[in-house]
Amino acid sequence: MAQKLVVIGAGMASGRMLEELFAIDAGAYDVTLFGAEPRGNYNRIMLSPVLAGEKEYGEIITHDADWYRDNGVDCRFGEPVVKIDRKAKQVVSPGGVTPYDKLVIATGSASFFIPVQGNDLPGVVGFRDLDDVEAMLKVAGKPDGQAVVIGGGLLGLEAAAALKQQGMDVTVLHLMGHLMERQLDPAAGYLLQKELEGRGINIVCKAHTQAILGKEHVEAVLLEDGQVFGADLVVMAAGIRPESWLAVDAGLRVERGIWVDDTMQTSDPDIYALGECVEHDEVVYGLVAPLFDMAKVLAKTLTGTVAEFKAPVVSCQLKVTGVDLFSVGDFSQGDDREEIVFRDPGRGIYKRLILKEDRIIGVVMYGDTTDAGWFFEMLKTGEDISDIRDTLIYGPAFQGGEALDPLAVVAAMPDSAEICGCNGVCKGTIVQAIHDGATDLGAIKAVTKASASCGNCTGLVEQVLASTLGDEFQVPTPSGICGCTDHSHEDIRRVIKSQALKSIPAVMQEMGWKTSCGCHICRPALNYYMIAEWPLEYADDLQSRFVNERNHANIQKDGTYSVVPRMWGGITTPQELRAIADAAEKYNVPTIHVTGGQRIDLLGIRREDLPAMWADLNSAGLVSGHAYSKGLRTVKTCVGSDHCRFGTQDSTGLGIKLEKILWGSWTPHKVKLAVSGCPRNCAEATCKDLGVICVDSGYQVSVAGAAGMELKETEALATVATEQEVIDLAVAFIQLYRESANYLDRPYKWVAKVGMDWVKQQVVEDAQNRAALCERFEISQSVYRKDPWAEQAKPEYRPRKWAALADLTLEAAE
Amino acid sequence: MSNWIDIAALEDIPPRGARVVKTRLGCVAVFRTGDDRVFAIDDACPHKKGPLSEGIVHGNAVTCPLHNWVIDLETGMAQGADEGRVNTYEIRVEQGRILLDGARLLARSAA
Ligand SMILES: Cc1cc2nc3c(=O)[nH]c(=O)nc-3n(C[C@H](O)[C@H](O)[C@H](O)COP(=O)(O)OP(=O)(O)OC[C@H]3O[C@@H](n4cnc5c(N)ncnc54)[C@H](O)[C@@H]3O)c2cc1C
Ligand code: HEM
Ligand code: HEM
Ligand code: SF4
Ligand code: FES
């Protein structure tokens, strides 16, 4: 008599296993199949097209009633197994008990509901089975529906794209910095995000969900940073958990999933398991290819043939119509690895091969995946590629293709892209001028005025010439800012603006970076350009900052730090001095130094003392002096008309006002100001980035001085009558510097490049432009005019950032 | 023999960042790269002992915060024209937890 085989779970893995089993020996077992879903097996992968309305449920059924009947399967659909009784060798379900000789667990996995308040409200659904899809479609049918998808991985994005197709207003909230971070690197993640945003899907990365709001039904999702997204539907796609509780209750060995050996046997010799619910060799699988291998192995095991499951290489693809992406293998970098990167900004293509010892070990592709199969095959076979290395990235069709086009960036720009910001000249205008006979830079300048003012866009204009004229025009050799790119700072700034690039990976992709994540030279520069251009949208990337700006203190040669509290305009009080003295004693500060910028510098602070010391200083009203930043440092003043017999104006008061407006702002390099109360100039205003000398009739404002490696006197900007005019000039000058200078150029260097005449025209003569500069500065300051110490000293910040990760000094040696 | 010590969760280190583990032999810097690999090396640059944990992490390397030497995280070797090397330690991630091999650290401290 045939043995009794009971299978728990009528899903993709068990479905395939039964097919294989019946093919080997149709009569070996009497099969009873339990399924929690009220239906038989269907192609779960195709739920996304069903949700999108591209397919009907009927089209994705893999095993229909006839199949089960023909193979003599006793179907118990809609009947979940609730208990396995190993002693009695039977399973318990609502319909009673069912005995088994052999048992197969194939319960798959369940959507992970992130543990936040409101995750059980009606309208919050997972994305796992047809019931979930039907629940979603019910809400999607209502006009103007809003959906929030939590999780920007494979599942979440498929759900988002499908719901968008159903006419919903869709937002994806993703915890990590880029989409599908487990399968894609940041460059490919960026391209994917751009594509989906282009379809009208709103995507928020680094989104920490705090709660799901609603009374009887979900109404909105709240993030930790206070953002709220209205929602009639919330899809939980933040991960899956192996459905293993039956095995846990039965006392089987369970790790992350139900433990199985190479033959798919669990820790009980009569019980087998396969699919997403198992863990094999410390791996849990979430895609069907390896599960089908398991199905083959288990069918053989059940019929007495020896078979072993071998962990396969798993590749991944996203099933969103019109999105081509592919990833497989290991795409991390390493000293023993090399990478070949190909980017085509114009067509939105990114390909990256990771090589180790002349073999492909990883592939990431976006935009064009035609060669994915070829690369995947070479990865699996471990073929030596050294002979075809130079042309490998072009794929099998290539032999003798062209080299990468260094002009791809400008070539990809639309005609409407603004090349020259000063004079508002678009690419199309320049191209037209070239066709009309202006074939060199001078002619372009004369005809269109492009690059005729500050000159920052000269490089781009030359590239437009080159891409339009071809070989006839020779571009002067590009001087890239570092080994990762051939583009200059000027080019990068213009392209960020004209192409509205709002993240570091976006710039790297669109401008064809040669490395996948940059280096210590380009990343801080790009981070600054992002902050300056998109103050409201861009989130500062601390990992792209130099240590001083990440830790808000100056690192010293022995790894200790110096702490300089802000003394507005160089004015202090007995209370502040006492707080500083107390802190110096409490934290054993070895050196206290009075700086040339009228501040008190506490040197030799240990890293771990920084937050506590800041908290102490904060409680006395002292804030960061930013003595470490590429930003506003100090406004030095003299005592002016308050005390000095020569004083003509309130130089101290003006200095304090300036400092209160400017503090906290990030700039390409440090910025120092000074205000002297009369031409005797005790505050040494004439060697600062911006200096003010008070005179009887008003104020002389001068800029672009230096007293560092170079010594340079300031040049006159303007003489004005009121404090407010001084403030406007100072703010506009600094904003212009923020917007157009190269990272790490001090103002005097920048002014030498763009010319004092241009600066005067922008800041002094054009009142409208001055007002616009001031307004943009104020927008940026709404984010950055705050004390970084106060934030970093918060108790919740301390363990995550300032404490050691672990302390092994107390660990006993064995 | 290895002696794997569970020191923290992977999430406790920001991507492209580092934190330190205190040992009796000084601080060990634990790095997490942009693609979630982890490395452990002495937190002292071969040049002038700069705290490498405070450097900028790019690819598989870190740039020292003091004078910009670039150190390979996998081998501990200084890159380019600079010469020098720091100690590296066995480390791995398992189920989201970072495990550091304490064998050498503890053995050396006992010696
Ligand atoms: C929307 C979507 C898209 C996907 N896209 C892809 C893709 O493109 N490529 C890819 O490779 N993979 C994809 N997958 C993953 C793939 O579908 C799964 O890996 C596969 O279905 C897992 O098979 P399984 O048999 O282990 O589990 P399942 O197919 O989930 O089957 C398990 C079944 O067991 C039932 N069950 C659970 N507990 C019990 C119980 N106690 N009693 C009785 N029955 C129970 C469940 O209801 C379920 O029907 C996708 C998944 C989803 C949800
Ligand atoms: C460990 C060494 C040093 C430390 C920690 C240090 C720190 C500082 C700090 C915190 C300031 C105030 C910055 C500001 O006002 O914005 C400053 C200003 C200054 N330092 Fe240093 N300094 C050091 C070495 C030197 C050396 C060697 C020189 C010159 C040879 C120097 C010259 C100056 C000058 C001229 C100023 C004033 C600049 C101005 O007000 O515009 N410093 N220093
Ligand atoms: C009677 C007249 C003067 C008085 C009352 C006076 C007062 C002061 C005071 C109180 C300071 C220290 C406080 C501060 O820097 O804000 C100072 C600093 C200074 N004074 Fe004067 N001063 C006078 C004249 C001058 C003159 C005529 C000069 C130069 C020509 C001068 C050059 C300086 C300089 C260079 C400093 C140092 C600034 C610094 O450290 O940043 N002083 N003066
Ligand atoms: S600059 Fe003029 S007003 Fe100011 S302290 Fe010196 S002498 Fe007096
Ligand atoms: S101490 Fe690291 S580079 Fe000098």
C-alpha cells in the first residue's frame, strides 16, 4: 500500500515538488495537500501584473482542479494546519486530524509588518497572496485614492508601479539611502528612482516610519521627521519572514527558517521542508529558482534516490514593465577585485562588472540588460576573461566598437538646458550660433554672451563646441577634480543646476564618474554643492564630510579635539567665561588659547568628552563657534563708538548682527569677517574675506582679503549709509560665493577668477539680483542656522555616535 | 583558534562609516563600507597614528583624516606612494550582528 504523504502549503515550491514526484513515481504516495488559501497553486510571481491589471487571476493558475483530480491529490484548500503531532505522526487542522508517514512543510513566508503603532488598522495590507491583491484593488478602485508603500525593495516597487497603473497616487517610503539596496548599488538605484519618479511615483529614501495614523481605517503615515503622507491604503513590503512557527511548536530545529540538510530533511527523519520557509546552509531564499532546485531534490529524496541541494547563484530582475535592471553575485569592492564601469548618461544606462582574478563575480546592469544572460553565464562557469577584458563590457555583439564618449554629458543635455547662468544662455542657443558660424570660444562669447561674465561655464561651452563640430574643435585637456572624473568643478556645478541633480549618485551617473562611489576629494565637494544648490531637499551626508565637520570640532595631531564656543562679535560675559572655565577644569583641558578671531580655544579634548562638554557649554547659552568648518567662522569687532573715543559707529553691534545672520552657513571654504569702528582698523578688517570700516558718513565694505599663506588687502565693494545696507551686501556677497565658487577656493581666489567687476555687478549694481541672493541665503539658513552641538549632545545621539562600539578591555583572556 | 565576539549590530555603524572597539591594546576601528562589508583594523595610521575611524570611506579604503594617506581596509596596506601597514583583524557579519575574532586581541593582551 502506498505511504501517506501530507503536504502543508499549496504554494510554488510544493507545487513543483509534486509535479516532479508524480513524474518519477505517480503511485508512491497517497497525497493530502493542505492550503491556507482557499485555492490551489498559482504563479505567485505574477501577482504584480494581476495587481497592475495586465493579467487576470485565471491566467496565472498553474495547477487547476483537473490536475489535482488526475493525480489523485486530496485537496484541503482553505484549511490551515495548526499543529504537527510528531509522536502520533499526524497533523491537526480545523477538519480534524490527518495521519502521515512522511510530512512536507512548504508554508512559504509571510509579509513582515513593521512594528509601529497602527500597523493593524484596516487598510494596511501585506503583498503575499491573491487576497492581498484583491484587498488592494478594492481601495484602488476609488477615485483619487492615495497609497503608501513601505519598503523600496523588489516587492514594494512592483506594488507601487502596479498601483500607479491603477490610477492611485503612490508614495514609496524606503528606509535605506537608495532603492533595492540589497540588489543594486547606489548608481543603479538612482537610475531606477529617476525612472519611477518620471512615472509620477513619489519616492522618499531614508524614511523612518514612526506610526500609521487613522481611527477606523488607515488615514496617513507619519515619519520620525514629522512628514505626513495621506493614505487610503498602506502596503507593507518591508520584508518577509519565513513561516516557521508550526516547526517551532513541534520542536524541530529552526534557525531563521526551518533547518534542512542537503536532502531537504528537517531534524526529524520523517519530516521534510522546502521553499521560502527553510534555511539551508545558513541561507534563506526568497526567489523561485533555488526553490525549484529544492523541489527536484526533495522529489528524489522521497522516492529513494540520493540527491543533494547545492546553493545556486541567484540573480534578480524587477518585473515592472519598461524597467530593465539586472543584478547578480557579489558587487562589493575589494583590493583583490577590479571593476569595469560603463555609463551612458544620455540613454540612462549603467553597467558594472566586478572581477576577481580575471573572472566575473558580480554584475549590476540598468537600462540595457540585453547582455545580462551572457555575463551571468560567464559568472556561473567562472570563465577567464583576461583576453576579452578591454571590450568585455560591450557584450558579445561587440567586436571593434568605439571608445567611450567623453562628451556624453553635454551631448545628453536637452537644448533647453541652461549652460551660462549669468546670461541665461541655453545649449540650443549656442548650438544655433555654432551652426551660424561661431566656431570658437571668442565668437560664442561675442554672439551669445555665454561664458562672457563670470566664465565658470567656459568648459561646458567648449564641450558644446566639440560635440557639435566633432573633430574640427579640440577641447583643451580636461582637468578633473580628482581621479574619479574628468570634469572640472565649474562643469559639475553647472550640470547639477541645469539638470537638477539632487543626489551624489545622480551626479556620478549623469556625469559619468569612473568609480562607483567616489573618493575623499570629490565626495566632500559634491556634498557641499548639493547643500548649496538644494538646501531644502538634500540631506547632508555625514560620511562625505571631513572629520572636523562630522564631529563639529577640530581634530589635533594627537587625535584630540579643540572646542571653540561662539562669542558673538567677540563679546562675552562673566557668566560665559565662568562656564568656559568650569568646563576647562571639569574636562582637564590642558591648553586654553585666545585666538586671533577673538574666541577662546580649549585644546586637547578627548573625543568621548565632546558631547558632555557641549551640553555643559550649551546650558550656559554658548553654542558652536564653527572654528572647524568650511563655513562662517568669526566676525571680529572692535569696541567702536560704545567705548572708544575715535569710534564713529557701533562696530560691535553691527558685527554681532552680521554674525547672528550668517552663523551656521556652509561655504566653499572658511569665511571670516571683521568690523572696525574707524579707519584705525583695530579689528584688522582689511585682510578678511569681508571687512567693514565705519566712517562718519557710514560704512566702507570691502572683500576678498587674505591673511594666511598669502597676504592680500581687501578690495572695495561699496560704501553705504546704513547698517541694513551693509548686511544686505554681506549676505548677497556670501551667497554669490556659495553659489559660484569652487569647493575649497577662498573668496579671494574666487574673486580673482570671476573678476571684481562681475561681483560688483551682481551684488551692488543689480539691486534685484542682490535681493534674490539674500532670499536664497535665507532659505538655506532656515535649515542650517542652528547649533550643531545642541543636536549632537542629545542623550540619544551619544551611544550611536560618540561611544565606543564595544569595550573589550574588560573581556577576560582565555 | 578563533574566538568570535558579538560586538554590535551592523546598523550601529553608518554605511561608509566606522566606530571603534576599545581593547587593551588600543582602539580597533570597525568599518562598514557602502556595500555593507565590514573590516577591522587598528585605529592608528601608519604615518603618524591618525585615527583612521574618522576618515572618509570610499570603496574598500579609508583616507586618514590627518594627512590623507589612503589605507586599504582588507590588507591594512597604505596605498600609492606611501608605505606602511596596520594590523587587520578577522571580522564577519552574521544575521545582522558583527562578530570580531578576539583570539589575537585577547591572546596578545595576556602575553
Ligand atoms: C508579488 C510577488 C512577486 C514575486 N516576484 C518574484 C520574481 O519575480 N521572481 C522570483 O523568483 N520570485 C518572486 N517572488 C517570490 C516567489 O513567489 C516565492 O519565492 C515563492 O512563491 C515561494 O514559494 P513557497 O512555496 O516557498 O511559498 P508560497 O508560494 O508562498 O506558498 C506557501 C503556501 O503555504 C500556505 N500556508 C502557510 N502556512 C500554512 C499552514 N499552516 N497550513 C496550510 N497552508 C499554509 C500559504 O498560504 C501559501 O499559499 C514574488 C513573490 C511575490 C509575493
Ligand atoms: C595646533 C595648531 C593650531 C590650532 C589648533 C589653531 C587654531 C586656531 C583657531 C581655532 C583659530 C581661530 C579660527 C577662527 O578665528 O576662525 C585660529 C586663528 C588663527 N591662527 Fe591658528 N591654530 C594653530 C596654529 C597656528 C599657526 C602655526 C599659525 C601661524 C603660524 C596660526 C595663525 C593663526 C592666525 C593668524 C589666526 C587668526 C586668523 C584670523 O583671525 O583671521 N595658527 N587658529
Ligand atoms: C585710544 C585708542 C585705542 C583704544 C581705546 C584701543 C583699544 C583696544 C582694545 C580694547 C583692544 C582689545 C580688544 C579688541 O580687540 O576688541 C585693542 C586691540 C587692538 N588695537 Fe587698539 N585701541 C586704540 C587704538 C589703536 C590704534 C590706533 C591701533 C592701530 C593703529 C590699534 C590697533 C589694535 C590692534 C592691532 C589690536 C589687536 C586686535 C586683535 O587682537 O584682534 N589700537 N585696542
Ligand atoms: S577701529 Fe577705531 S573705533 Fe574701533 S577701537 Fe580702533 S580706534 Fe576705536
Ligand atoms: S597620520 Fe594618517 S596620514 Fe598622517
